[in-house]
Amino acid sequence: MIKYVIRGDNMFKNTIDNKRYYTLNCFFRGKFGSKVFKVPLDIGNSCPNYASGGCIYCSGRSVSNISDGSLDIVSQFNKAKEIMERKWPNSLYIAYFQSGTNTYGDINKFKSYVDKLLVINKLVGISIATRPDALSDEWLDYLSKLNKEIFLTVELGLQSSNDETLKYINRGHDVGCFTEAVKKLKERGIFTVAHIINGLPNESRDDMINTVKYLNKLRIDGIKIHMLYIPKNTKLASIYKCEKFHVLSRDEYVDIVCNQLRYLNENIVIERITGDPIESELIEPKWLVKKFCVLNEIDKEMVKRDIYQGDLVKD
């Protein structure tokens, strides 16, 4: 049951458990009437940006902590599902193509993976992580068709709306490319999620706020907010060793996220609000490994300041 949070004379409608922002769990409960979890999958896809050195914070092809790319797609799905069902039994599932750039590669091979997953009982959605510069017309046509068969989410990495920052981190595309990708996905009615990173080198608090303002104007459907962390064996690690650039403290991160949420329309789903670094690979910040402490601090700060997602959005 949804528990509404009182906001002055109104009610903050998109919440459960007294959250002051629109969580993914709340969205799924409203859409499917059940707990839904995403099953991470790894199909071995690479990234078009590796040819130019890749993003400075990337330690190699991204992988999930629980998916096993050595298995065939159905076995991989079932193995990961079994792990997650221990925590959330009797739930529905979304197949999440998480690792790598999933629209960069053989489209027919990808279609064959999806076809095998679509017949799985209790599967209610497909989620595809990719880049804005990896959406050809052929892929867009396929995604449009798939969207008519099952609930489809496409996740796009942006990281920042500042082109100078994108150049510095060697992102491989500019903001205009992201804008165009979102436009094409939204024209096809596809649920679109943006990824951003707070604390990128040389970015000010205003830069981070401007990124969410930009995304709000694009009318994205969901967002994943990450804190920059420095993994070992990356170009970013080498830069940090030489420059010791400022890494956000937990208090700084909490303050920035709380303010970012205020500039996002209340109907934008907050799919993630902090990161999950692997502790053995982490240089800084060490506080990030305590994920639930970060989440709790965000909740407490929003209550303390009596603020809500979207309360600074102007029509």
C-alpha cells in the first residue's frame, strides 16, 4: 500500500515508506502491483569509446557483481534470479542488460537473447544499458518494436551536462548527442533513464545542479545518480595520485543530491541515488561503501529541511 507523505496542504503522491522522492520500488508497485527486481545480465559487449582510451574512471568493461557472462543467457538469468529471490521471493522480473554498451554489436545476436528471455514466466520487462552515440536507426527501429511487446527501459550514460567536463573525462560524445538520443527514444515512447555522476573533477556544485535541470527539461523518465569514486588501475587513479583533486565528502554529496532532487519533476523515477563500488578496488571515497548510511542521511536531511522531489520545479 502506498503511504502518502503530507507536504503542506498537498500530498507527495509518488512515495512508499515515507520517502520524499519517487523510488523505483514505488514505480514498480504502481505499474505492476508487485515487487519487481532487475536481473543483471552480461552478454560480453564492449564499448565504442575504448578505441579512444575510454572514460578516465573506467577500469575495463563494466560487469555486474552477480551476473556470470560465461553462461548462456537463460542459465545466466536463472542463476542471478535465484540469488535475488532469496531476498525478494514471489516477485516479478526485469531482464537487465547491464554490462557494456548493449546496442554496440550484432543486433541479430542481441535479438536472439531477448527472444529466449521473453518466454520466461513472470518476466515483465527488458532494460538495456547503452550510450547515446550507440543508437543507430536499425537499433532504434528494433527497440521501438520491442517496446510494443514488453515494458522496455533504455538507460543512457550522460554523467554531466557540461561539455568541458565530458571532454576532460574522455566521454566520447557531447551533450548535443545525448539530447538527440533522448529525443529519438521519447518519440518512440520508450522509457528513458539517464545516468549522472556527482563530484567529477573541476565540477562545481552549480554544474551538478545544472545537469539535473537540463535533464528535467528533456523530460526523462528516470535517473540514476552516482557519486564519483576512484577505482584502482584507471587513468582517474593516476590523475588523483598526481593532483589529489577534491573528492566530495559524504555531507557534501548528501547536500548536493537533496538539492538536485528538488529540481527534478516529481514524476521522474529516482532509480539510484548512490553507487556500489567494490571495496577491494576502491581508492576513494571510503565512505561510499556504506550505502545504506548514505541513503539514510539523504532521507534525514530531506526531513530536516522539509523538502521534496520537485518542490523547486517551475511550470
